[in-house]
Amino acid sequence: MHYCRKYWLIAVCMLTLCPFIKAQDTLTFAKVEAQSYSLYTQKNWDELIRLGKMALSRGIDYYYLRYRMGVAYYMQKKIPKCFHTF
């Protein structure tokens, strides 16, 4: 009987927590485009840079993403050293 109660408790806990567990979001070109444009128009520079870095690390790279990231870095005065020319 002791084992039955233990399994019942585990099952109840799992059923209670499952709705709150979220699978890792898959990043697609369409999602990155929509989110980066939205963040750009909202002037949410920190989130735009974070999203851009994540997209680039997953192989999503296109002109407007780079442009928006560049504007975000410029607006925060955080130009990466690779853009500095001497």
C-alpha cells in the first residue's frame, strides 16, 4: 500500500506541473522577422540584441536583422569593437 501512495503522489505532482512546462521555442526565420521588427518599433534594444544574437547563433542571418541589431547597438552606445576602425 505504501508504494501505491508514492506513485499516486508522483502522478498528481506531474499532472499539476505539466501545464506549466514549456518546450524550447523553435526559432524560425518568420518568428525572428516578426519579433525583431516588433522590438525595433518598440525601441526595446536589449531584447532585440538578445534575439539577434540567438538567431545568428542558430544560423538565421539576413540584412534587416543585422540592420536592426546595428541600430540597437548604436542607440545604446554599445558599438562592438569589431565595428571600430582606426
